[in-house]
Amino acid sequence: MSGLIFSICSCKSRSIASSALADAEIKSHSTAFFLKKEDILDLQLSMFGGHKIPQAAIDELDTRLSEFQDSWDNAVKQGLLDLSTNLSKRSFERKEYIIWASLAPLIPMGRPLIINMNPYLRNGTKAGSTLSDLAFVSMTHHEVLHFLVENIEGPILFRVSSIAQKYEKEPQNVLVHLHLMALQKATYLKMGDIGKMLMIETDNLYNSIIKGDYQRAWQIVEIEGYQKFLDELTALNLK
């Protein structure tokens, strides 16, 4: 999430999801994302950056890393990535990616794919303000989606997006997230019950925790409707 610093450094569903995937004629997803601890960078920031990582946070992440992986994998099984690629008409470039789980006060980002895990830990930097595992899935999905929309985030944006032209006076960080958030929202709306829960977590992230440019981009997607952005995105990718 370019430019974002976390201020808090902080069987119905199956049938609905299956129906959504069947309607979209999506094949089983072939790209895998593996969660691993970013020990080296954390150690360097601790040694040379003066940032001390609590041992309790290190121990908790060691214990719960598989839990976060399971939460991600469960969402993937229910269509998270299949729907994202199908709706965008674009595939991931690689078959495998590593999600680097860091305890340093880093900005969540897509390249490299790093997630600041402190907001999701009971013993993180801001203990007592823990976000849920599904919030982790939403945040990670946001960063992963940059791989699918990066071709529209550059100078081409104003040439192919009439909506970006309409909001050209908005900050650049708002504009580059419009198609991403539209794709994120469309994905959740087609995922059944887990999608509803992800939508709640995403609303909370953008409107109550992150705010700023991300709240504004989320509002514009709500105003314009996600389909307009998907139409522009797929028109570009189907050329």
C-alpha cells in the first residue's frame, strides 16, 4: 500500500462462493502465496535503526504464523484470488510469491510484498488494539491486488480512465487505488458470507483506521460503483 503508515502499528458461504465461481467459469487458482517471517530486515532495523522489537511479539508471531496462513488459504479456497484474476482479466506473473511478515514499523507494500504484522498481534507494538485475522487477509489482498492493476496505475491512467479524469484534482495516491479498491470490493461481493465479513473489515480499515487517501478512494468507488472501474480495467487487459 504505497504511502500508507499504519497509525495503530496496529453451509451457506461455501455454496454461494461455489456458485459465484461456477458462474464465472474460473479454474482452480495456480498461484500460491506463502507467509514467512522477515527476520533479516527486522534484525537490521533493530540493530541499526534503534527499533526494539518486543520478544513477546516475536514469540506470538512464531506461534501464530500458521494461523494467519490458514486464514489466507481459507479465503483463497473460497475464491479470493480466482475471482480477482477473473474480474480483472489479468493473471499473476509468477506461480509463487512470498508474503514477508514483519514486526518492524514498516509501510505495508506490494513490491516487495511485506505486511506489518503488529496490528494483528496481541503483543504487537500497539498491544490492546488488535485487528482480526480477516483484517490481515483484507490488508494482504490489497497489496496482492497491486500485481493485477499495476498496468493501469502509471501514466496510462488518464488515457484509459474517464473516471480518473473526472477526479483528476484528487491526490495521486487516491487515483492509483481506485481500480484496485473496485476490484477488491467486487471480489468480496461475489464470495458469499466470508466476503461479507471481509467487506466489514475493509470498511473498518479504510474508514476508521487508515483513513486519508484510502478512505477517499473507497468513497469514490462507492459513489461511482465498482463496475465502471472494472469495465475500464478489463477493456485495457483484453486488448
